Amino acid sequence: MTVYENMLLLEERVKKAAAYMMRLRAENDALKRDIKLITAHNEELQAYVDNYKEDEERISKSIETSLESLNEVGLDNLDLSIDDLEAAEQFSSIGGDAMDAMDISGLEVDVDF
């Protein structure tokens, strides 16, 4: 092989190496964009998880407070029969009109302050 042929071969290899490097740079840029999208998505999901945990804590505290309020009222000492419970259930059920509330419009009450 002559010097000229070696130079042409070297020139061809340099062109291939340059094209390969350009392709790798394009792939690298695409991967960087993908990483940015994935990072943004992960941050969005993390915010959702944080909000869910906060909501869960609020609900848990609300339930706990409600249960404490019920304990303070002392509903444990009530002596209710099955008939009383069924009547309460019928009264409170949606659309249930098996039992009407008592009319207390004419009732007078003494309140001492």
C-alpha cells in the first residue's frame, strides 16, 4: 500500500469515528432528556405519596379524636335492646321512613345558665 492509499484509509477511519461520535452525542442528549422526564415524573409521584401520607395522618387523627369524643360521651354504658338498634337503623337509613322524628315544636324547656 502506498502512502496515498494509507492516507485515504486513515481519512475514511477518521470520518467513521467522527460520525460514530456524533451518533453517541445524539444518543447521550436523548438519554439526558429521558432522565429529566423520569426525574420530573418521580418528583411528581413523590409529591403524590407525601400528600397521601399527610391525608392518611389527618384521617387517622380525625378518627382518633372522634373515638375519644365518643368515649367521653360514655356510650359504652347504654343499655340498648336489639329493637332499639333496629329502630335507630331504620330511622337513619337513607330513604327510610319507617319511623318519624318526634315533633318537639310545642315543647318548653327550662335552661339555667
